[in-house]
Amino acid sequence: MLTKYKNDYAKIAMGFLSFVPDLKDMDHLKTELRLYTEDNTHLLYLYREAIGSDFEGVVGVELGAEFALVRHLSLSPAVRDTATQFAVLADLQHLYPDRKLMGTLETAPLIAAFNQRRKEDPDGTDTSAE
């Protein structure tokens, strides 16, 4: 389940974002967090499996008219697996059903694997226009 970022979650979000190799530098990390708080096309969500449970990661998204670009996806080491990554992406796709999920150079392989899994899913959950 995704929860939209708010300032009360700053330390939690910074902790998860610090797992991203490009965001190890504190100044760069703060700049990135500021982008998510000041630019309404950049959104940060915290992820947890269920209401009342602890947050397990964050996903940073840049929204366009027809796409949602996954800029960052960072999970706690305890849940850093494909199933949890796909759960985050499924929640994100549910939030933005009319937008195509896309990735950066770092996240594109994960997005491709997620989209491939959706196409192969026998439940017919693939909602892409392809």
C-alpha cells in the first residue's frame, strides 16, 4: 500500500532513499527530497504491506501526461526482493491506471520485468494498451 509523502515522514524517507547509490551524499539526498516536495510532477510514496505495519520502502515518481516514470525504488534490506518490488509497482499502476509505467536507466530493467510478468499473468491483469 502506498502512502503519499508528507514532511512528517522526512527521516523515514531519507533513510530509504539513502540506500540508493546516487543518493549517498547528504546534500544530493536533501536536494532530491526537496524536488519531491516542491515540484508537483515529482511524487514520493512510502510503501508498507498493510495499514498499521511499518514502512518498508519508498518509490519516487515523475508524472507526465501519459506516463509515470519510476525514478527511485528503494526497499528495506529485509524485503528487498522481486515480489515486494512488483507489489510496489502494482500499487503504483493501480494509482495511475491510464499512465504507462516507465523507468530510468537504473529502474528500466525492473519495470520491463514487471510489465512482462503482467502480460503473462493468467488473471488478465495486464491493462497496457500495447
